[in-house]
Amino acid sequence: MEHTVPLMDNLVPKRLSPYKIPIKLRPQVQAQLQELQSLGIIQPSKSPMASPVICVLKGKDGKGGVRLAIDYRYVNKFTISDAYPTPDLANIIQEVGKYI
């Protein structure tokens, strides 16, 4: 599957500096990145744009491992929004509840 994100013409690609990954978490991060690459979910890139990876500890006291996320705040500033807004989940549940 392929997906595109429409961007404004005034986006200037930036290679944002990576965030520091604690030494203790680096093996887990590398393992996840290798798995994502082997599954074809991510691939190496030579793009002029780079957004930093954020490591979020899962579970109580981080004992559930590490979740990887990407800081797309810079790119989001230049993303063209969908013309169709995302429906409000609370309203949908309320409407469905009428028929139950």
C-alpha cells in the first residue's frame, strides 16, 4: 500500500537533529528498526528531510519495553488538511446507542 501526504509548496526540507537515545535503550531501538525494515514497513532513505525518532517507555516504570514514535511537528506545519473532517467519536457512539 502506498500513502501520500499533501504538503504546501513553501515546505523547506530540513534534516532535524536526532534526539538522544539512552545507551540502555539502543539495543531495543536497533532491534525494532531492523524488524520494521525486514517487514518492509520502513526503508532506507536519501531524502533531504529527516524527522527525529522519540523513544517512549511502555508500561509501568518502562518495564513494557520501548515504543518508537516520530516527531513530525515540523512537517505537520506544512501538511494540507483533509477537506473532510474526522467524525467526532463521542457523537457516533451516542447515535449508535440510540439503537441498542
